[in-house]
Amino acid sequence: MSALAAFFDSYYRLRPVNATFTGVHEFDDRFPDWSPGGLERAADEMRRLRGALPHADAPPADLGDVRARDEALAAAFLDVQLAELEGRHFQRGNPSLAIGEAAFGIVALITRRFAPAPQRAAAVAARLDAMPAFLDGARASIGCAIPEEWRRKALKECDGTERLIAGGLPQWLAAESLDDDGVRAAGTRACAAIDTFRRWLADAPLADESSYAAGAEMLDLLLARGHWCAADRRELARAAQEALEHALAELVRRARAAAPGGWPEVQERLAAHHPSAVEYLPAFQRTWDDCRTRALDARLVTWPDYPIRYVPIPPETREAAPFLYYLFYRSPAPFDRLPIHDYVVTPVDERMPADEQRRRLRAANCSAIKLNHVVHHGAIGHHVQNYYAYAGASEIGRVAAVDCATRIGMFLGGTMAEGWACYATDVMDEIGYLTPDESIAQQHARARLAARAVVDIGLHERSLSFDGAIAVYRDRIGMAPDAARAEACKNSMFPGTALMYWLGTEGLHRLRASRQRVEGSAFDLQRFHDRVLSFGSIPVPLLERIC
């Protein structure tokens, strides 16, 4: 077995929930071992794998060689994983990771028809049976005090996971015409384990505020080995701050020119423009079709035959979803190859109370449908990028950005996955697809990307407090207080992640400008985009060196 084949064999075996989301189903009956001994064994295995990989300590001379590049990326991935296991920010300190893994280990099996329902039900029962030992092991590994926001988030996720198992699974069994007492009995034991985890979590000692930061050393490693970024952290911090100030100034200028009340008035106009309850679901597909037509007419990309269907969140996960990291667009599994991908949206129907119906429709207004659910996620953004990644030659690029329990499969896939989706929205703005108010909303999104980078760097290098991070989102970006706190909490849990949006978007714009300078009148935007996407989900800073 080659070193790269051994790497992937280990990747799926040590991360069985990731494997399910990727479409590798050999391990659907289990959870990872996050006990102290399990983490040590995993670290030992990863050290051996890293030692066997060529190009582990230096990039290959020919970055265009796909196999050599994948070997170097695999080694970089292992460096990041080993740093996580040695620190207190992930499996050894973050209870949200554990309860998220438990919840989505089940969600992964019931929301996609990759196998007949009885086969998936058997895997659900087996995973439920494995949940008590998994949570016990994870609890034993978290041997330190827990930051208050992390505990609050994990307690909420315990409630969501219990709702999924106790309420959602019986609905799923009924919908699939399954009478599986094994699932129900295993679910009862799993809920008891969740309650034990919840009670332990409620009594756990609280860490001081410094625990929200992973530290400059960890952040530097994530930049260098995760994002393959050669820029110094301090240089990036200055550039992100400058980008934030410029984006906000441009937002103010454009919004005031468009409305006397500035950006708040533009927001209100956008929220007021929404479909009726009857038109709500068809509006998503109609907007998707329109986006595809406009992108093809403008020759932005060779659009693949990769259909998507907008559907309400399934009843079996509907009650749990608000408590969990439940994505509207969860990337298709690259190895399942289902004929159509379901994009789930908040249900709206005429039987709801009028106030709730109105609230949901204002949240899913025409602008949100177009910018978020279609352009960024379901159409030219994530969905098209995923297709190209899955069809590409790079094995790493194929699986790195698959959405897993609480984050993507490999940290190194983030700058391309998130960078492309944000960049693609910019491009759709360039061709005039957005209305004037939607274009201003996209300008606000650019400010939000820069703010995420500022917070990510500042929080983890400890130049910005947790409350300071909240203030950036609340006071500079205009987020509601609860949303600002939730965003800062997410940033604190996953160092280097909020940065990937801005880093990837800027890198793609920079690469395009570079190719335009080199090629001059011969530059073709569709050809450029097709080539960029063909590399799969690899770090954008690395792509800049190849192209």
C-alpha cells in the first residue's frame, strides 16, 4: 500500500462520521475513539503516517504533480491534526465537538438515501449503541475547565441531540415504514448517555477568558501548514483591518447614496421584498434556474449537470435543527453520487400563525434567497465548486471541504471552498445579476469577511478579548447582540477558520488579476474559472503558486 493510500485508509477509519459524510460507508456503525487512550493511539498512528509520506517537510519541486502535491498536503493535514490533539482547544477541551459528532453521526445516516432504509437503520442502531462509550471517552479527555460560551453552546446541542433521537428517529422510522425496536432501545440508552454528559457539563468548572484563544503559535501553524499562507500573521492583521475600514467606508457611501437612512434602510427594503407563503419554495428553484442562465450567458464557468432540489427541512430533523450546527446546504457526499441533491430550507406554509409566517418570510426574503441560498451556496458558489472538486484529479482536493459534523473534513480545504463561494458572488455582482440594493448587501458581506479575519487573528493571538470580538461584530458590522456573541463563540472554537473566507476571496481576486496581466487580450474568464475549480479544494495560497 502506498503512503497516500495508507493515509486515506487511516483518515476514514479514525474519523468514521467524516467517512459517512464523504460517502465511505465501511464505518457507518461506529464513532471515533476520543478517550485519552484513543487520542494517544490516533496521534501515534498519524506520526507514523507522516513519517512515511514523501514531501512531508518541504513542498515537492513540481507543485503541478498531483500525487506529489497530495502527499505534501496530507503531511500538512497531519501536522494540523497533531497540533489539535496536543492542545486544549479541540478533543481535549471542547465539549461541543463531542456532542456535535454524536448528533451528526446520526443525521448523516438518516438524511440521505445512499442505501436502503433497513441498512441505514441497522447502522443507526449500531451508532446509537456506540454513543455512550464515545461520550464517556470524550468526557474523560476533557480534563480542563471549559469556557462559559462553549459550555452554553454544548448544553444547547445536548438538547438538540436528544430531540433528534427521542423525537426525530421515531418519525424517520415511521416515514420509512420501519418497525425497528433495536433503534428505539439503542436510542433510549443514547439519551441516557446524553443526559449524563449534560449533567457533567453543567457542573464542570469554568475557564477564564484567556481560554478562548488558541494562542499565536497555533494560529501561525494553521496559517503556514493549514492555509499554506506565507504572509506573516501581523501583516495579515494589518491588511484585514485596512480591508475592513475600506469596506465599511464604501458601504456607508453606497448605502447613503441609495437611501436617506443608509444601510439600515436598505436592509429594511430588502427584508420587505419577499415571496408569499405559496410562492416561497418555488422561488428558490426559480432563482437557481435564473442564476444558472445568467452565468452561462456571461460565460463565467462551464456549468455541470448537477441538479439541486430545494425542500423543507425533513420532519425527522426539524425540531432538533435550531439547536445544532444544521446547514441548509450540506455538501453532497463525493462517493455517493446521488442523482439529485436536497438543499433544505426553513419550512413556511399557510397553516402557520400569521406572525411566525411573516417572520420566516422576512428572514428568507428575495435577497437572502438569491445571495445566500442560491449564488453563494446552491448554485455557482459551493455547489458548482463541489462538483469540480469531486471530478478532479486530486484525492485531497476531492474530500477536504466535505461538510462533516462541526466543520469541513480537512482544514486546508477552507480557503478554496469559502473563498470561491464569496468570490463567485462578487462575480455575479460584476455582471449585473444583483439588484442595486442586493449589490449593497454584497458590499456589507465584504465588510463581514474582513471583520471575521480581524477577529480571528486578534482573538487567537490575544490582542483582542472575547468581548472585543463581540463588539467588532455588533458595533462595526451591525449584528444583533446574540448573533454577534454566537459568531465570536464559533470563531473562538475554530482558530484560523473565520480567516479563510477573506483569505480565499482575496487570493482568488489576486490570482485572476495576475492572469489577466500575463495573458492580456487572450485572457478568458470561463477558462480561468474552469482551471481554478479543477484543482479541487486545496489552499488558495498554494493555488496561487501553481497558476
